[in-house]
Amino acid sequence: MPIGAAPSSKTRSGAAKSPGRGSGSRSSGGRGGAPPGSGSGRTRPAFTSRAAILALVICVIALSLAYPLREYLAQRARIAELREEQAQTEQAVADLQERNKQLKNPAYIEREARTRLHYQYPGERAYVVVSDSDDQDADAAAGSGEPWFTQVWKSVLAADSPEQNGSASDGRPGD
């Protein structure tokens, strides 16, 4: 054998055995050696048993993850609510601490007593301005001029005697 002939024979035999190139047992047309579009050969069903098992496994996984995912989302929402509530509580605590500082200040207490309770120092004159609407409110509150307890007693007597068709008595027991 010549020296140049040996390598060429090896490449021919190696080329025939390469994994990417077949010896021509399969045609490029389709599965099973039949050209596409020809009616010969077995047709595969659209929904195989493997596909059914795969669909079942996916459904089982989805169902097994649904409840924990829902609980996780509910817990996240609850945590957000609690954080908001905590922020509101902290704001209320800060407001109460500020109010506590104000109430420890004697000047603030004096100012509040003068404005809210109309307290005055001896010798000072206080003026209270009354408007017409205040007079009308006072007249409406006075009503018939009787004390409030007399009106309450009349309503008790009226409730006790249903045969008078709800008319108020003159306030004497025994009517």
C-alpha cells in the first residue's frame, strides 16, 4: 500500500460512520420513510396517552400550588394591613406625646383656661358676644319654661296611660 492511499481510505470509512450523516436509511420526507402528504403509514393521534399523563401531572401540580399561593397572598395582604395599622398607632402615640408636652406647659394651660372656660384674673373684664342665632337656640332649648325633670315626668305618665291616646297629663300622679 502506498503511503498516500492509507489516509484517504480511513477518511472514506470515517465519513461513512459520522453521526451527522446517515447512510440513507431515512429519507428527508417524513417519519417512517414515506414522503409527506402521502397516505401511506400510520397517522399519530392528536392526544396520546403521554400527553394525557403530562396534562394530568400539570393539573395536579397547579392544584397543589393553588392553596399555598392563596394563603401566601392573604398573609402578605394581612402584613400590609398590620403595617398600616402600626403606622397609624405610632402617629397616635406621637400626637399624644405632643399633647402631654403641651399640658405640662403652664402657659398653654393658662391660655386654654382663658379661651375654653372663660377664666379671668381678678380685676379683668370679660366680654361675651352673643349673636341672634345664639338667642334663638337658647329659646328653643327653654321650650315651655318648665324644668326638664317636669317634662320627663310627664312623658313617663303619658307612657303609663295608653288609654288617653298619647296626650300628656298635667303631671299629677293618679290621672
